[in-house]
Amino acid sequence: MRLYELMSSGEIVRLPDSSSVAGIPVEFSPLVVLFMPFNRALIGSTFCKSYEVWHWGKIGSCQWNEVSLCHNKSKVFDMGLLGSVLLTKESVNMLRKGLLELLEPPGDHEMTISVLHSIMRKRTATTTKKSEIIKPCVNTLDSCVKDITLEIAYWGLRWALHWNMTESVTRMKIWLSRAIDVLDPSYIPPPPMWFSLSKLPDESTLHEWDESGFMTDQLRHFELSKSNPTVIKGVDSYLLRFVYRFKEAFETQSLYTWLSLSMPLWGDLRTRCLLSLSEVIFACWGFRDAVDGANEMMLYGKSAKEMGNLIAIS
């Protein structure tokens, strides 16, 4: 059992591991325990080997409440007359990492391999990579040829398939089949994207665009244009807007999406990959989805073992 202690600053420190802690309910099968002020504790355990479960309560009592911890978000625990206790976002991330390292990554390995294999076999002739780059095997990770692109694609797809994020899977298919040679995670991060339910992003984003050379008059083009997607050209980059309408839920709600591309990247996607404006946005979005999903999955300590089932064929 991994033990931590909360400091007054909101940060946490690691304590020596222990097989048991007095006053902690054994029925929770705790894997992580954070000691907090006023004899409180936060317990991390698992459900079905892959899902994190957190309980907060008083040590030695029967009153425990299930709570949620979110990546990069602080957590406040209200204790009534005793005040409140703050967990900084760094502490939340550290606790989640400490628990997830002990769990198995969610998702179906064989299904992910099947989908990834199918995508790669249907790749367009414009790609420089071979169409068939993966095959199942039972060897250890030491026998694998490391391929960061394959790794990101695998974990991103596995995350999306597990949570039934069908539209995300569709976007990743466009990225993998049409733009992987340009949007290669071995060389570049996902291009900047912004999302909003309103027609304009927040003030900080508008200020960022202004510093990038996109004037207010140019941005008005987004409001006046009936095209979807719409694109404007800045000093050294392009800014695209796409009004995305959900297919499966919130059908009456639109999501306003913006994408910033450097001149060279724009040129490669349009002339080398021959993507339409919509495909440019979906390919970049799919790239982003894959990286975000892979980042979530790689928090699981047993993830590297799964990569022993993949081989990159050069």
C-alpha cells in the first residue's frame, strides 16, 4: 500500500509503504492512502482492475464518501466547522499516478490491434510508410522495434474504443490514413486547437490570436462567412474555424473549433496530403485525440508490458 501525507501547503509527500493501516476499511482494498488533517484520509482503490475509485472520510469511522479526482484540477474537501482542505492539482496528479501505476490499462488489446491493422492496410498511396506495419506477437518488449507513432496510435485508439468515442476513432482514422507522414508525433506536437460552445473563444485566446497577427477585422470574416470550415491567413500562419455539430448527442448544440497551422504545415497538409479543409481539421483533431488518449493510458504502470505485443516492421 502506497502512503502519502498532505502538507499545509496543499502538496503531498511519499511515506514508506505499508501492508495495512489501522482505521482504514479493509473492504475498500486500498492501494493508496493519503493522510490528511483532522484524522481524515483519502483512499484510492480499484474496480475491475482498471478503474480508479476514491473514498474520503474519517479514520476509524464508518462514514466514507466516494469522491472523484480529475487530472490537472485541484480538489477542495469541505469539513464544515473545521474549514476545508486543499489538494493542489500537482498533488492530485501525483496521487492518481501513484494509483494508476498499480492498475491494468483499460480496453481490449486484440480489438485495438484489429482496428489499427485495418487502418494501416488501407492507407493511401501518398504515404511513405508501408501499409502493414504491425503484427501480434507474444515476445517481450525487448524484442520490439520502438515506434512512437505506432505507440501513440495504439494507445489513442484503445482509449477511444474503450469509451465508445466513435467520432474520435473516425478522426484518428483520417489522421492515420491520410496525414501520418506530416502529423508525425515523432517530430511535432499536435497543432494548437481551441474549443468553445459560443461563437468566440475567451479573451485570453483572442489576445493570443492578436499577438499572432490576426486582426479583429480578419476575425469578423468568421462571423460573416457562411462557409464551414472557414479559413483566414495571418502573417506566418493560417487560422481555421469549423462549426462541429454532434452526431450522437447534444444534436442541437454546436461546438466551435479553431485550428492554427504554420505556413509549412498548411502547405504539406493541403498539397502533399491533398486534404480538404474539413479533412485538415479532422486529421489534426484526430492527432490531438490520439496524443491525449495515449497520455491517459501511459499513466497505467502496466502499459509498457502490453507494448510487448506489438512489433514495428521496418
